[in-house]
Amino acid sequence: MRIATLSNAAVVHTQRWVEHFRARGHEVGLWSLEPGPPRLGARPLPRLPLPGFLRYPLAAPALRRELAAFAPDVVDAHFVPNYGLLGALAGRRPLAVTAWGSDLLVVGPRDALQRARARFVLRRADLVLADSGNLAAAARRLGAAPARVREIPWGVDLRRFRDRDAREPGLLLSARMHEPVYDIPTVLRGAAVVLARLPHARLVVTGDGSLRPALERMAAELLPRGRVTFTGRLELDTLAAWLARAEVYLSASRSDSTSLSLLEAMACGAVPVVSDLEGNREWVGEGDGARLFPPGDAAGLAAAALRALDDPGWTAAARARNRAVVTERADREANMARIEALFAELAGAAREPAAGRSANR
């Protein structure tokens, strides 16, 4: 297939997605307003110095010309209110739109303009992909035809993300981006309590983002010197190795659909201590593979982490349970094959009318 992917080329999720389909032998063109790594070969779109609600629609004429030349079998747009909108305005069909979580769960509910944009896109999409039940429900509420919505987690590379029997006692790991929705300050405040109680414990914070300098200053004030490390963004193999070393994976996110970081932690044996969100509860529950705490509750995070660290029998059972869950429901190869089959179905359905028109001439 010839797949035209519209997405932020700077984001690792885009990079994984494009590289997967290219490895499967498909011709994938990537269009992005944001620059990405050279290996992706993203084709730039005009990025005018305007707010996003204007910047993306104004790139539609350039994209329309590019798609006419590329002649894709499927247009594959990611993040509903920006690249989804761009794909819908370009007018090329069939159009598959992938929601990423915050586009429908956070931005949509609080922003009337974003809701309107999401409705415009979802009502025109031939396929809407959601990685969790709560995200699929949000898409349907915003106007996506129920028959066109498919709930498929992207999944985890289980060969890369695995338990390596290399656990470091007391190692806490955060692997979320340094942006407001992920609430890293609550992680730092909770971890400070844990480190005060357990002299051998330490915290590793991976990832990057706009809040990183402020978070590093906060960590220097709250946490003992030498017991917190900010690694920056990691290559996948390095991240997998850290997750396999960690006893506990921490996430204080304020909103999530299916978190890939959560699935990766489960696959590697880092026991989740995560905020009590609907998206997380689709994979773990309190005492059922994880310890949960109310969003924004640093004391609750600390208590949950200490419960996990103080109960080795429970953590061993949680690790086995979590690996079984991701193997059954979140195998990346199996789940991406389902998405690939849906793209092929869209492409085939689009070719049939064209073939019929040719035969009737």
C-alpha cells in the first residue's frame, strides 16, 4: 500500500508508527509541520507563525497538491484536531484518523473550538482508531460513526520490552514526558517521601519536555543529592533496560487513554504505581497488578509506592500477572497487524468503485 501519514515527525510515537509500516514493505510518505529525525524523511508543510487553529488548516492547499502527486491508497492522520483536520480539509479518501488521548480526553472537553474541529474530522473519517475504551467512547460522543470506530492498543514490542531479572532494589522510574498533563511534580513530591523512608531508594526520571528545567530545579530542592537522575529522552533499548531494572514505575498523569509507557513497564516487570484513571484501569486495578492513587495526591503516591516496595510476594505476583496481560492484549506485532488489515480493507473498498467506473466507460 501507499500510505500518506500526517503527524508530528518530532514525536517518538510517529517515528515508531512510520518505521513499522515501512518495515512491512509499504510505501509510507510522512508529512509534518514539525521537523523530525532525518531518517524519517518527513516532507515539510508550511509552518506559518500563527496559532495552531490557523496554522494547520492553512497548510491544507500545499498538502492537497502533495497528495495528488503521491496518490496514496490511505491517508493516515494522527491527533484529531490538527493533523486529522488537515487530512479532512485535504479531501483525499479514504481517511483514517488516530486519536492519541489528550486530543479528545483533555483538549476537547475544555475547548469549544477544539470540540468543533474534532466533530468535523470524526464525522468525515472512514476509520477512527482509539487505543482504549474511554477514548473510543469519547470519539463516538463527538460524532464518529460507531461502526467506523476500532479500539486497538498500539501495543509493545515484547522482544525488546521484557523482564531481564536485573532488578535494582528501591529503584523508582518515571518515563513520561515533561509536560503539564503528566504531572511530574506530584511524582517528585511523592518520591521525596519514599526516599526519606528508604535510604537505599533512588529516582530516575526519563523523558524530556518544556517543563524539564523547572522540574530539575524542583528535584534539587526536594530530593537528596545523588539520589535522583534525569536521563533525558532515551533510545528504546536503553529505556527498556531501565524499566527492567526498576522495582516501581511511577506515573501521576492527569489524563490517559492506553499509556504505552504503562504497557512497557508491565512488560518489563516494573510494578506500576499510577494515578487512578479510567485508561489505567483498563489494564490494572488497585492490588490487581498495580497500586493506584488519586490524581495529584503526592502523599497517596508515596503510600502506594511504599506498599509495593514493602510486599515482595505481592510484587512478584503482580509482575507475572502484568506480563501475561500485555502478552495477551498488547503484543505490538499482533495489534499493528490488525491496523494494517483495516488499512488494506479501506484501500480495497476505495479501489472497487474506481474499477467499476472504468469498466462502465
